[in-house]
Amino acid sequence: MGHLVTVATCALRQFALDFENNTARILKSIKQAKELGAKVRVGPELEITGFGCGDHFLEQDLYLHCWEMLERILGDATIHDILIDVGMPVQHRGVRYDCRVICLDGKILLIRPKMWLANDGNYFEMRHFTPWLRPREFEMYHLPRRIQKLQGATHVMFGEAVVSTPDTCIGAETCEELFTPDAPHIHMALDGVEIFTNSSGSHFELRKLDRRLQLIQEGTRKSGGCYLYANQHGCDGDRLYFDGCAMIIVNGEVVAQGSQFSLDDHEVVTATIDLEELRAYRAAASRGLQAAKSTAKYERIQTTFQLSLDEEDRALSLAPSSPIQPRIHPPEEEIALSTGCYLWDYLTRSRQAGFLIPLSGGIDSCATTVMVFSMCHLVIEACKAGNEQVIRDVKRLAKYTDSMPKTPQDLCNQLFHTIYMGMSQQSSKETRERARVLSEAIGSYHINLDIDEVYNAQRNLLVKSLNFNPKFKVEGGSYQENQTLQNIQARSRMVTAYEFAQSLPEARGRPGGGTLLVLGSANVGESLRGYLTKYDCSSADINRKSLNTSKYTIEAVLTHSEAIGSIDKSDLKRFIAWAEKNFNLPCLHDFLTAVPTAELEPITETYVQSDEADMGMTYDELTTFGRLRKVHKLGPYGVFQRLSHEWSKDRIPRVPGDVDDAPRLEPRAIAEKVKRFFHYYAVNRHKMTTLTPSLHCNDYSTDDNRFDMRPFLYPPSFGSWAFEKIDREVERMEEARRRGEARPL
């Protein structure tokens, strides 16, 4: 019996409910795996339907179409002689399950339901599926009649079992199961399973890959074995970007890794493993004792299919794959690549004519603009690499010339439109010039205009209808007057942006016309603080709101499509610095050094509006509040307790000589910042209900739709019990200091 086995995993760019094209990509991946000599192929979770179907998983049609697509796969004789693991939902005895269907030579060996469902953060799997709660048990599943003809039987095993071949044993996990404390692979390994498949629908988040990789490696580092990790690629119709990175791990070491960000429809990753190496790794006495003692025994589905052959062992060109150093992108690269891929998927799958962004000359809209330019870089690279699907999409979209775009700037001019909407008194020469220079550097179709006429027309409605002439703060107006005049500008820009998005393709003479997607530039920190205008330029088609930075928004938001919505300001600045060098855009330096300002109030000799001054806190402080609130799950009192130590004026370094950038404040000052944040968070929470959909990038995103579900109407914060507790704690701290009882923190 041979001992060298070639195995394959893959990442597929699936699209929710795109049954036929999803199935075509599955078949391509299986055929490619087979051409590369693989005897096992595993694919992503729910790959036939696409992962992001949401409540469509409750529809009976969906389950019918899944079996129709599986029939195509089973009926394709060209994919025989390879064990395939395909993901799809299955109804069994009136219950919906998220399943793996393990097949060989046109027959189903096992339907393996998911046992532990993801039900936090972005995931609501319990809404759509039921977990299989009977470990190592199975029932018989009654097959649809169309499958019975291919199967030659009416029933097949349904439950948790493993597949045994003459040379090894294979078991399956699905996504979340890997990350549970008592993961199935632990018990499978003790029962002799040597090859594990994991089919995932795991979304991108900044800095997440390193954590994911550690958990996957740990899966076989303790108990040995070969782990095949598959994942979906791209945007499949929702706020998540699935970041692929299919991997093969042997005894805790990565031996093959796919790309994390790609425009390819499918990517197959293979490795050759030595079964004897797996067994030798498991030779530890303690492991043997635990295996002998284990009562977790799996039903084994016996097959005569051999993964290894004697003649392959004699083929001297075949050798076990060596360990490699995993590739992990730094956060600034992750931002460039994830947003670029997501925007391209969104554009091509929405069938629109391109993008438009209100380019203010500030760092937020600058960041979104550079993300589109990153998309253009990725698309041109894919075209040069011969990606046929991308080439077809470019030909369909880039209609202003007969020739294919050759450079990112060429493509940018065809797809991307930037518009500076200034005001004669509020807008500075610097922001107008920064917008012009950036658009010129990337090649976008740029429009420079002023909206004074629109603004004055709206303002005069108040004067004529109410006999009320509002003034800005610098002119002696009240807070409410100041806000009213700022919001007229902000909301006028939203209407103007959509007006131009609707008209520009026709005005430019684009064959067939079309409509542009409006991009927004809100960020996490400002959304948390409520420093944005409801229904302003944050009201777009897509937002990049999961990042953190905006200029055309204040006490409201202007986006139709926010690409940076869940990225914080510090990561955004690192991204801009990275792009300045890697995209050769020296003009970005001016954006990095500019003071963030909404430019919604008149500029005078003694006053220029500042975002951080308006908010009463810095962007770094907003990031801290955001993480403590969401990631660490702390309320106002808990945040104050934590920061009274971390921001203490009297704290001493844990490591002598260590210096940090955190504020050094008295307890009362910390309390004021905490209360200010939670007050504005509460009174502005209603704005989150209207935020434009954005790519999820951060673990403290404010996405009200699915990630951060909270009330949008709160009781008054000042006078609340939580704030009273903070005040009492401050008094105790100050009293302890007066008595000399306080110790340095």
C-alpha cells in the first residue's frame, strides 16, 4: 500500500442564489484538483447556494434547486475517481441543516450536518438552521427521486460519521466547529481519523487571519493529522467579504496556502502528504493512552477507494510538500486589497456603470477614492494575468473607448467620477486643490463646483416661510441655528451627488447610458459619536464606514456605498501612507498632515472648524471607546473603571522606561470624556438605523443591520444610574487621594 497522497482544497467566488454559476465553479475546482493529481477535494460552506442567502434559506425552492445542482455534479462522469466534499443546505424530517455532502464516483457516501452553529457578530445561523445535536450518531435520509436514480438506492446515511479507505480515514468539520472548545476533530483524531476537512464561510476582518491561522494550526499540532481548510472568496451579496486563504496544514505546519484576496473565480490549492509522517507524529505515549481510553467511536463508511498507490510511491518526482511560512498581509495592505476586491464584486454584480464619490479634500473621502484606485490596480493586474471573467467585465463596463484600458488611471477614468462640492465661504482653497490634484493623479473624471445657489435657495425657504434668518455660530447664531445651516449644506450635497450619478454616464456619452453607484466616506468613530448628518453624503450606495475618519458630514452622514465604514482613523492613515508609496501618489502626504475639518462653517481669520474640537474627543479616544463598548462588552460605568486605570495620570509603566500614547488624566476628566461619549452615542443612536451598507472590516463596527443590534431610542444619560455611579466613584477616588490612600496605578 502506498503512503503518498495528494489532497486539494479551494476558495470559490460564489454569489448568493447564483445556482448554475456556483455549480459551474464547483465543477471547475473539482476538475482542476483532479488534473493536479488530488484524490480528495473539499469546498467552502454552503457553496451551492452561496453563504449569504439570509432568509432565503427558509424557502422551499432553495432546497429543490440545491438537489437539482447536486444532480449535475453527481451526473458528471469526468469527476469520478476523486472523493469530493460539497456544501449545501438539506432538509431532513422537516428540519433544516447546514450540510456537507461527501460523494464518490457519482454516489453519496454521507450527508454530514453541521453540529455547532455560528450565532454571534455577523452570523445568525440559528435563525435558518438547526444544529445536529447527536455526536457520532446517524439516521437514514430519504433521497429525492431524481437522486435515487443516480444513487441506485433510496436512502443514505445522515449524521456524524467518517469515511474509511483502505489506506486512511477522513472526517469532516464545518467552520465554527473548529473554533469550539470541544471540537469534533479532537475526538476524530483519537479514533484514528488522519485527514480532516473544514468547509468555511469565514469573513474578512482586519488582523483576523493571524488568529484564524493559529486556531487551524492548533487543530493538528496537538493530535497530528492533515487539515484541509476551504473558504469562500469575495462579496456574495451582503456586507461581508470572504477572504479565501484556503490552506493545507500537516501536523501543525502550513504546507500550502491560497491567496487571501483575489478576483479569480476559483482557486485550487494542493499538497502531497505522507501518511506515515502523520502516524509517526502521533507516536507520543500520552496521545496513545488517550486514544485507547476514548469512548468516542465513529461509524466508519467503508470504501475500496484508495487515496495512495504503490506506483506513486515509486514515482520519484512526487514528494511530500514541505512546510512554508504563512503569508499574512499587514493591515494597510489588507485594507487596500479587501476594499478593492469588494468594490469590484459589488460593481460587476450590481451591473451599474461605475462609481461616484463626493471628494471633499479630507482624508475620509480621500481614503475611499484610493480604495477605488486600488480596485483599478487589481483589475488591470488580473487582465494582464489573463483572467477571462475580469476581461469580459472590463469590456462591458469600459465603454468610452474601443480599446481596453492599459493602466489603472485609464480604467479609473472610465469607471470613477469624483465631485468637489464647495461653498464660497466655508470651503478652503487647500481642500479644493487637494481634491483636484488627487483626481488628476488617479485619472478619475473630476467635477469642481459650488453649491451656494442650492444652499441659498434652501436657506431662503426659512426666511420667507418663517420670517426666520438663521446665523452661523461665528455670526452670533445659536447652536440650533448653526446646526441647521450646516445640515442644509450636508444634505444638499447628498441630493447633488445622486443627481450627478444619475446623469453623468449619459452626459459623457456612454453607450447605453447607465447609473453610477454613489460611494460614502463615513467611519466607525464618527458614527459611534454621531458626528455625521443624517441623510447627507453618508447616505450612499456603499460606505467604507467600517474604517474610521469624514469631511462632508457632521451630525449626519453622506454615502450611498460606504467602503471604509468599519475602519478606524489610525488604520486609515496607515493605509494612506502605504498607498502614497506603493501607488506612487505623493499628493497623499498633504491629506495625512491636514487637520480634519467638516468645512461646514464659515472660515474667518480667527476660526477654522475642527472635527476633534467639535466632538470633544480625539479619533484615538473614539477607537478606545468603540472597542471597550463592543469588543470588551462594557457599559459606561465599566468603561470608566477600565480607563481610570489605563488613562490615569498617576499610572506607572509595567516595563521600566516604557512610554505609551494614552492620555494622562485625572479621574474627573476621564469621567467627563466617558460621559460625553455615551451621551452623544445615545442621542445619535437613531442615525445608525439609516447608515449605508458598508464592508465589514472591524470588530467594533456600528452596523445596526446585523452586527451591533441595540435600541435607537435611549433614556437621558445625564441623571442615569450609570452616570451617578461614575460620579460617586470619582468622589471616592478624589477622597482617597486627599487622604493619601491612593496608590499609583
